[in-house]
Amino acid sequence: MASRVQQHWLTFSRMWLLCDARWQPAPELAKRICKYLEGRHKPVYHPLTDCGDHVVVINTKEVAFDKNQWEKKLYAVNTGYKNTMIAMSAKDFHRMDPTKVVEREVYSELPKNLQRKNLMTRLHLFPDENIPDNIKQNLVDIIPPVMEPPKRLDEFTEEEKASWPRFFIPPADYKPSD
């Protein structure tokens, strides 16, 4: 009997997951984060159950957008005064607070119902890799990235560079002109 109760507790327990936003496209990253916030990755998911996990997102200041979306995408910002709704570009909005772009993208991807506020309380955003120790000790797993970040040329080993195809092999008597 006790093992069934423990299985039930483990099924609905909240896990803490880490997500790295470095060089990840913001809309696709938000969709991936929402999947874990809502609990859609669990086999017991139902829209009326609250079985989502905590998601800790690091490096939000290095999030990416496609093409010229930094200038084209607009966010509505209310300054708090009467009739002062401002439309800010994603670039300016990101410059104001590096975590707000990811927060707004995730908020817009969540279902438009009464659970939205509760789901947003389980989202923890950090502009860099510095995470408080009390959160760091709770982390259990890593969310796979949307796309693998590209490697710089100095990060490749000499063996990998040697295996690249050669498009032009200069002749032995070739001398470059100055």
C-alpha cells in the first residue's frame, strides 16, 4: 500500500528543471518552456490538473530572434500613468530588462485561463549563469536546447579541422601576391 502512495506522490511531485537560453530563438524556447511548466511532458497530464514543474532559465540576456525581429517585434508597455501605453521594440525592451523578453514570450504562449498566473510563478529567470544556492540545490534535470549553439572556430580541435573538405589545394609552386 505504501509503495502505491509513494508512486502517486512521485507522479505529481514538482521537479526543478534548468534551461539555458544562450543563442536560443525566443519563440521556440517559450514553447518548450511552456510544455514543462504545464506538465505536458508527463504521461499523467490533463488540462485541468496542475502537475507542471519549476523551470529555471539562465542566460536570458543572450536570447536570439530570427532576422530583424529585434526591430520588428513590439511589446506593449504601460508606464503607470493615464493613457501612456507605449509600444517598445524587442531590442529596447531587452535593453531595459534582459529577462522581460523571455517572460513575455512564455506568458503569451501559456493558455489563456486562470492557471496562467500560477504557472508563471514557477518560472524563474536569470540574466546570466549566477543562480542562488537554494535554487541550485533543487535542480534535478536539464531541458534539452531548441537548437545546438554553433561552435566558434577556435573551439574545434585540430583533428576536426583536418577532416574538413578542401575546396582548393594550391600547387607546390604557388606564391601568393602581396
